[in-house]
Amino acid sequence: MSPRIYLTIDNCVASKRWTSPADWMKLFADCGVYYVEASADNEIDPLYSDSAYLEDWTSSVLENTKKTGVKVANLYSGHGTYATLGLAHDDERVRERIHHKWLDRMVDMAAGLNAGLGFFCHAFDQAVLNNPVRYEMAFRDLVKRLSDLAAYAEKKGVRYIGVEQMYTPHQVPWTVSGAEKLLREIYAVNGKNFYLTIDTGHQSGQRKFVCPEGDDVKRIADSIHACGRLEGAWLGSDECTEAFVKAALDGDDEKLPGLLEADRNRYPFLYSVYEDGDTYRWLSELGVFSPIVHLQQTDGKSSAHQPFNVKCNEKGIIKGELLLKALKKSFDEASRWNCMPAPVEEICLTLEVFAGTADLPCDIKNKISDSVQYWRKFIPQDGMTLDELVDRIS
């Protein structure tokens, strides 16, 4: 099975500038893209939008789709919910509100547009990360809520629903193995499909959290000796960090590898492996479960949501041909999976280019048009299969 591919754009790039469906649909049509990921940040966040307003917004989208040919393929969460503990808050009242007053409402809106839904609105704070028992309880609650959302979305007829992968321990899923575990455990609850959004710039943080070994341990200890404190190194839990720093200051370096090994065994969720920082590994492993892929150009060192223009592409590591081939590898090997959601039948390769507050409107339009022009080399027509697109570049 080869999924159909659609070039899509997140309308967060139009936030506070082109805010009505008529305006951003025209903007995107003029730039040559006809599928949109509608961000909650662009005036549809249920936390502050009136229900009647949201119904009118949906009607406006459907009306302007007929006029422009531009379709809302997906809805997505924005910065409002990303900035909170949200669905993993330590107070159940907050979790309930995000779950039923925000996410359920977004599911309803997606159903009304025959669209998909993606989101990220949870985080574990330091107190939870430093207590394996509390972490497990919080993780189990998150799994249950996400499985409930999967069931609710299926009931409402939403095309698909999923969560975005991130790049730090307090925002799961952030490692390849952790993402697989999350999808597997959600599916095990009720057999409902729940998916992943892979972002091409969200591999910029994982390598900061690889457990130090060998010469790196000595380098960290030498740095502590030199400045009297820990700087720029990850040692896992607070308990391990404090013990490591004390041992280093005391000159007891023989203890250090054992401290790290014990911490990694007790807190495996705090550590990554080097390969987790590889965008193409994510795509080739888990692309088969990613109906939405967020496209941003990056040098691999930050998640700056750069456009795909000549300047950024010179230093950028995201290449159209490599991305498509990595996705194809994932589908070619799909038969190896079991007890996981069904492979996706379509993928929205979604431009997620950010616009700065001081960016000029003409420069924002250039970011969009340059990025669309680049990706149209690889997706000349929406709805082509992945196999067809890869054959074109082989």
C-alpha cells in the first residue's frame, strides 16, 4: 500500500495578518497550495472563542472552499495549549477541561470539515520526571485520555487523530522507541487508531539527553572541577546530578559511570540515544503512522521553522528526495509491525513556516511562495501516491 501525498500549509504563518478563511485561502491559492492545516492560533482556539463564532467559522470555511478550491485538511493545536502542562497537568480539573472542553471541541470541528486533527498540549514537570512512580501514573493517565480521544474521533467520523513528536523528556513522545511505545499502548487500550505527527525540525534537542559515556564523563567531571558547578551537560535525574557533581568535586571520579548507569536503569524515560536526533530515522521508522508531517527547514541545531528558500536550503538538512525515500522505506517495511495502528492511507506534507512579529507582509508571502515552489518539484500534483513520487526522483 502506498499512501497518497498532499502538499499542505499550516495557516499559523498567517496569524494576526490574514485571519478570515476568505483571506488566508486566497493567500495560499495565489501561492499554489490548496490544502490547509488550520491552527487554533489563527482565531479558532476553543479556550477563548465563542461556540457560535466557531460554528460561523466552520460555515465560512466550507463556503470559501467552494469559491477557492482550498480545503482544510486538518486542524491543529497552537501555542496557547502548548504553553501549559495541559493534558498532563497535576490537577485533574485542568486535565478534564483540556480534554473535554478543548480537545473534544476540536474533534467536533474537525468532523464538521471532514478533516483530521493533530495536537500537542501536555508536559510533565520536574517533580513528575524525578519520581518514577508519579511519572508512571501520569503516563498511564495520558495513554487513557489519548485512547479515549481516538475512540471519540472515530465515533465522530474524524479522518485521523494524533499527537506531535517533541524533543525533550518532559514532552513525550520525544524518542523513536518512546513514540512506538506510546502508539502501541494507546492502541492496546481499545484498538482504535491513534497516530503521530513527525516534525522535520523536532530532532534538534534529543542529542542533548544522551547518557554520557567514556571520555564525555571525564570531560564533564573536568568542567565541574574547573568552574565548581555543572554547565551544559545532562545527567538525568536531580538525584543523579547532585551525586555526580559531589563525587566530581570530591575527586571520586571512579563512581561516576556507576551513578549514570544506575540512573539510566531507574529513569529510562529521561534518556535518548544518538539516533533519536536523526530526522530521517524518524521518517523511515514511523512515517507509516504519520498522516501529518510538519515541514520546516533546519540546520539540525534548532527548530526555527525556516522556509525552504535558496538561503535556508544551502545550510538546511531537509531535502525533498531524502524525505520521500525515507517515508517509502517505512511503508515498504510496514508488515513488520503488529499490535499497532493501521498504516495511514494519506500523508499531508505540511509546511510549518513561522512568521515573526516584525516580518513584513511581502516577506511572509515570499516565505510561503518559495517553500511551495521548492516542494512542488517533488509533489507536482496533490493526491499522487508515494511510490509515484519516489519513482519520479529515482
